[in-house]
Amino acid sequence: MSFAVPDPSPIRVRFAPSPTGLLHIGGVRTVLFNWLLANGQAPREGKPGAFILRIEDTDRNRFVPGAEEGILGVLRWFGVDWDEGPDVGGPHAPYRQSERTALYQAHAQALLAAGHAYRCFCTPERLQRVREEQQARKEPPGYDRFCRDLSPEQITTNLAAGLPFVIRFRMPLEGETAVHDLLRGEMLFQNENLEDLVLLKTDGYPTYHLANVVDDHEMEISHILRGAEWIPSAPLHLRLYDAFGWRAPLLAHMPLILAPGGGKLSKRHGSTSMEEFRSQGYLPEALMNYLALLGWSLDGTTEIFSKQDLLDKFTLERVSPSPGTFDYVKLRWTNQYYINHILELDDLTLRVMPFLAQAGLILPGPYDADHADFTRVRSATALLKDRLETLADAPELMSYFLAPELEPYDPALLIPKKMTRDDTLAALEAIAGLLAEVDLEDEAATEARFRALADSLGLKPGNLFMPIRAAVTGRTQSPGLFETLRVIGQERVRARVKEAIASLRAWVPAEPAAASV
RNA sequence: GCCCCCAUAGUCUAGCGGCCCAGGACGUCACCCUUUCAAGGUGAAGAUCGCGGGUUCGAAUCCCGCUGGGGGUACCA
């Protein structure tokens, strides 16, 4: 008997950040697609999937202490996990390139021995000069292969003199290299345009190119999903695999993410790092949803995807090769949508609390249902979640619910359009009277009493409601008046109305713009 | 300069030869709801499918050229 045997060849993908700073949002999108391929598409196609995290810390000059921890932390927050990595280990440990230098050195030596590489003794100064001369002559800049064919005697002499050297790859001078990209098809490169790239630096550390190829092979990576900025080095890498006699992984270059005006996304346009979006109150779920749709779509119609939806639906084949512009406005909309329609109230309350604590409106954590302010925050959140675009909007929007005292406000806000100060004062006094006998917990009854009061005063309901709203919130915009009163509570409402009356009495209207002759 | 990639409304996209005088979403505008502001509902405007040639009975969809945008061009990744 026989079964339809699924292709058991595992899909092993990796994300390989260098610890030089914060995690760029473009990198996060690449992480997401890698993660979805390994954890969603692969199992659906009957293949084992694995997502590997590897730290590419071979540039000692740009290394930033703590950056690795930051990157791992923000990825966990984002909601992805990895099967192998510097913190969890795995069959191909270590996962930090600075701890694997012997491996790269051995491979560079092997290439040297096989004649696929050579020692280059050129100084940075000479390289610099060559480049300048080439530019002056309007020639394409690039290494002039000065050391490619040094005589054995010359090399011996240089080595004996202790001259520092790098190891360069001996690139074929003619022919062409075809790069097959899963999203773009075949891309052809003329070998004469490929550089003799540096594999091993003077300091003994490998360059990205060497370390990357060696590790992807050693770690049995099956698919490389990386940013499109790597397309030009793909033929270089393929030549390297070839020289080693290895089969190269499949390649898929993710479309670039551009800034609103065009060009690279940079600080000038807004936030660019995951850490910033986090501290600005974006939800990981919303970020994931937005990022997934930047370069990928299921059907062009579905807009909201949970993490599970993405695992169920993502396919690499539907990633578009064309670059996209990062739209901060749509990200805000997505975030707002999750806050208002997706998150459970308790969950949202918990997420908003750290931002409130940071603003000094509530006590610091731990944040759970036992927190002293949980219930109050929950009530306020229920009323305001429909106008929260980010969690960071919460302190400003909720202050009048949570702070005992109102921020100072202009008493003019108390006066509705087409009403005078004296009318308003009279209205507020009537309101104060009514507040003494009304139960704010009963919204419907309260509303009925206030409507009746408006009627007896000959006021449109809106003109009675606005002075209370302003008195109680210090502003002219708020959720529904009666739910707002209920949440603020009997005692504070009465006090604030009393204060409003006092401040309006003391208030001197600004000189009206002289109704000139 | 040279090499390479990309090209549907302001933006993200659906479309993979006829179902498209192009569908969805954000944004914009209008109306509805309404005690304010949101949210929500309904609707509208907005795309000569970058341009020019082909191929085909038929092209947004295939081919070529051009233009535009972007990326690369380090002992950085």
C-alpha cells in the first residue's frame, strides 16, 4: 500500500541581524515572512519547518553592547519564536558568529589552498586611491585585482615582512552567473562585473559574505529570505557556494520598504525601529497585521489577520517583488482597529496601564486584575477605547477620569455657542441642584431628569449638556455625558460643577472684537 | 558612471489573455446616527492599468524599447 507521501525535506530559514543598534521595521517584516514560512506554510505542505536566529557580529567597530538582548527581546514581544538561536542553542551552536571565527578561517584557508582565493596585501590607503582615480576617470569603482596574480616569491616576501593581508575570492573573469529568485525568476549577471570580494579581514574576522555562506551551509538553511538590498551580492554568494562545492539554498529577496517621500525609511519620516513603535503604544498584533500586508496579500480583500490566520494563509509565492511605501497612517488605523474591535476589554486595560503609570496617573505595576486601579482604568477604557489610536494616547484621553483634580481649563469652554455667561451660570446652578438628588449610577434616570431640566429652562438638551461636560472634564469632547458622569462618580462630579460655577463667576470675558462703526 | 530590481488611484494592493470601460483597504469628501468628539453605517470623488511599439480575434495581463522610481557599487551588514 502507498500513501501520498509529503515532501519531507525540511524548510530551514534564518534571520541574521547584526547587533549594531535597534531592530529596523524592515527587518521585522523579513523576520515575519521567515517565521511564517517555517511555522505556517512548511507544516501545511507536510514539511518540517525551523526558524533559526543567528547573530552576525563580525564587525567589531559597529558592535553595540546590549543590542543583541534588545533585538531578541523585541522579537519576543512581537510574537515570534525561534527553534535555534544564541539564547536557546541548537544542533549547530554557537549561533553567534564571533564565536565561530575558527570555522571561517578554516574555510578561507581551504579556498586559498584550492586556488579559489588569494592573499591581498593592499593597504586601505591604496584601495582608497585606486577608487578615487577610477572615479576621476569615470570608470566603475572596484578593486583592481592588484594582488590577484602576485608571484609566489612576492607573496613569500610580503609574508616574511609581516605585511597584513586579507583573503579575497578569485572571481571568474568571464561567463555569467544566473541567480534564481523565488519571487522574480532568473536574474543574469556578467561575471566580469563581479568583484573579488574580501572573505577574511585583516583582523581575522570574516566578512558578511563568507560567514553568511559558511553558516547557511553548515546550518542547513534551505531558503534564504532577506531584503532586496542583497540582490547584487547574490551572484557573489552563488560563486562562493560553487567554489566550496556546495548546493546553495533557494533565494527569495523581500521587497524593499520605502519612505513616504521615496528613498530609505529613516528618522526623518518617523519611527523606524521596532522599539520605537512599541514605546509609542502600537500593539504587536497590529504591527504584525500591517507588516504582513506590506508586500503580501491573500486575496486583495481581507485586511484583518490574526497571527493564526497568517500561519494558516501565508504563502511565499504571494509575496510581491515590487517595493512598497510604509504608510504610518494606515498603521495607526490598523492599531486603532485592534484596540477598538479586537482586544478584550480586560486585556486592553492591562496594556494601557503601563502608559498611565508612566504619566503618573496610576500606581506602578505589577499590572494585573488585582492592581488597585484596575477597575477604574477598566471603566475609563471601556468608554474611550473607540478613540484610542495608540496605547500612548491613553494618559491624555483619560486624565479627567483618573486624576483627582482637573487640569486648569479656560472657563469660556463652559459657555455653549449662542449662550451668555449668565445663562450658563444659571444653567450650572440648576445642574448643581439636580445633582444633589440624582443617582449617577442610574444613567437612564439621570438622563431623563436632565432632559426635563433642559425643557423647563427652555434650553436645547445640547446646551445644557455642554456646560456639565466642560465642568466635569475640562474639555468639550468626551464620551457620552451620562456614562462619563457615572464613571467619574457622584462626589467628583459635584465638586467639579461647584468649581466651575466659581470660576465662571470670577471670569471676565475677553473684550469682544469691537463691533465697529 | 556601471550593474541590478521594480512599475494598477496620494498609499497598500486584487488581477496571472476574454468574467475588468479594473475589485478591496487606508486616506479624502458628503450624508446618516447624535448631547460634543470619536466609533459605526451609507455613498461619492479618485487609475488614459507610467509611455511607445509589437504578438493576438482579443492585453492591465505576453515580448521589446523608453521613461520614472529604487537598490548595489566598503577589510558594514
